[in-house]
Amino acid sequence: MARAPFSPGAAGARALDAADELRNLRRQFELPRERGRTLAYLCGHSLGLMPRAARRVVDAELDRWATHAVDGHFPDERHGGWLDYHTQFAAPLAALVGAARGEVVAMNTLTVNLHLMLATFFAPSSKRYKILIERDAFSSDRYAVESHLRWHGLDPKSALLEIGPRSGSFELDADQFDRTLKAEGERIALVLLPGVQYLSGERLDLAAYSGWAQAYGCRVGFDLAHAIGNVPLALHDSGADFAVWCSYKYLNAGPGAVGGCFVHERHAEAHDLPRFAGWWGHDRARRFLMEPQFAPLRGAEGWQLSNPPILSLAPLAASLELFATAGLKRLRRKSERLTRYLEWLLMTELGERVRILTPRDPARRGCHLAVQFDPPPRKAQTLTARLRAAGVVADWRQPNVLRLAPVPLYNRYRDVYDAVTALKRTLDA
């Protein structure tokens, strides 16, 4: 009989935690508590936990505002000033998405950035006027795409193409993607896909999808909301034209935090591209001359509109410091082991009562597993409330999907064990 990949019981989880090289990072986060106990928080795919340093960095900017008022915009011996505040995020964000510093910028929120990118990279013509997305795209992406089609006088019923999962699977059908390109490629202006699918947790091969689409002359963009800070990325090498993301999930920057944007280097000085312009995207050296002619900054910064909200951007600095401390390779190594442990526990404890919708190969998924139940749980609409009462925070999606996300920055193996134990107890109740 083959040896089990993990030791059973709470003792097995404690042993894994004792051997975890990143276990001390958990102390750098505020952990939610209820009724005198720390909750097993497996909902980082929705909102990441608060870094303890976030309060300090926000307070520092509040103090600067109180002390310096308008002069806080300008550098002094201890602070670079708010005028260039956003530039400190270029290098760490570039490292997370696999890009050059000039290809990324921290700005706006995800859907705002998507609209800005669509304004530039969706330029329909009589020949090319269609957009290809996944059938189960996150709703906000669909709303944005359909609104741009209508803005250009196009009917989404004929101009919006969709690809779905393979038959009997929740994984995107790459063969259908290929067939659609062969049939419609010369009429497709833009392909928009996720880096990690928000429901199933599937990790897409960005370079492959980008290469296939660009071979037909399509422009390509990615929504990295569930990918950045979760899986290794190589945006520049993928060849994608653009990407957008939020910062409140795996980047732990807080609710509604400032998001980000990638624009490939080949577009860095393509000033003839259409774009919505704003003061903050104008040539930094000439910004205060108030010139009537817009002169965009080189690279992704040239798509900025307004000065960034400092108090909403500051917590991102606290989180990115922790990513730098941990290192992406170590985080990914722990993430894969956490999900393997979660998968093993689910199959060991619940067996045929659960179906894991996320790819079983750890290299093809991020850190959340999507679970379907057979039969569906009784009173499914109250499942997450009952789990919370048992000390577990998770996420339910209608009609029958529970998402569990052990995040390597702050989750323990014991959290995973407690979550599966509570889930089994709740289903049996």
C-alpha cells in the first residue's frame, strides 16, 4: 500500500507548520477573531488580511498631511513626497508580474483600468470588430466589454465571442479557443482572458494564449485579479498588450485599494494610440506648465489620469515589503504544498461527497480550490454562516461551489486542517 503523502490528524498539521520556513510571516498580519478565537481565514481570494504595518504607513501619511499640508507633495530629508509617491511601487509590482519597471503602474481600480485599456486597445474596424472572452468571465469584465461594444455601435450578440470549459470539466477548452481563432481570428480585434479563473481557480498559460491570438493579429489583454501575488507571472515575455489587476485580494492592500496596470514595452512610446488623457499621465517635467497639448509619459505611466489617493495606496507598501521578505519562489513552494494538503484532506475526509473543480496539477492552479458537493449541502445558502460559526471563513458561489484559499503569506496548515474538519462536521449536521 502506498504511503499517504501527509500525516493524518491535528498532529500532522502541527508538524507541517513546525517545518514551514515562512511560518513567522503570519505574525505580520492582523488575524480575524470572533468569540475569543482566531478564525481559520481561507478567503484571501476575496479580501486579503491586513498587514500590521498598514496602520503605521497610513498613520505616517496622515501625520505628514497634518504637519506639512500642501508641502507634503514635495520631498524632504525623510520622505520622497506625494508627487512621486506611486513610483516606489513600480519595481516590486514589476517583479510580481514579470515585467520591466516602465511597463507597470499603480493606479485606479481594476475595472477603471480595464476601461482605459479597452479605450486604447479595442479599436474596431469594419473588418476587425469582435472581442473574445471566456463564457464564465467575472461579471465586471463582461459589463466593461459589452459597454465598449455598444459605445462603438456594435451589438454584443454578434460582436462578443465566448469560449467555455471542456465538456465534463471546468477547465478552459484550449481546443475551442483554437477553433474559434481559425473561424473568426481575422474578425477578432481583442482577446481578454483571466490569469487565474476566479471561480475554478485554473491558472492559464498566458504566453500560449497570447501567442495563439496574436498569430491571427488579435490584441491580447489579461485580468490578473486572481493571479497577481498568487502565481508566478511573466507578462513581458507573454507578449500580451496589456493587463490589469486589483490589490485587495492576494496583494493585501485593503478594501477598494489602488489597483495596477501593465502595458507592454512595445507600446511605451506609441503616442498615436488612442487613450483617455489626464494630467498625471503628462510629461512629469512639464506638468506644472499647464500646457494645452498632452504629452504622455513613456510607458504605462502615460495612461494615468489623476494623482493617486495616497491613503489608499500606502497599505500596498506594507504588503509588498512582506512579498520581498518571503520571496516569490518560497511563497509558491508553500502555496503548492498547502493546496496539495487541502486536496488530500478533502478527498480523505469527504471522498465522493466532493468534486474538486480546480485542476489537480498544482502547476496549473493558484492557491484556491473550488469544491462542488454531491449531493449539494442542505440549506446551501447558510453554509458559509454555519462554517463561520464553526470558526472558518470561506466563500460560497451559487449554485454549488465553495472556494477555499489557503494563502501562503499568512495561512497555516492547521488552518487547512481546521477548515476541512469544520466542513465535514457542518455537512454532517
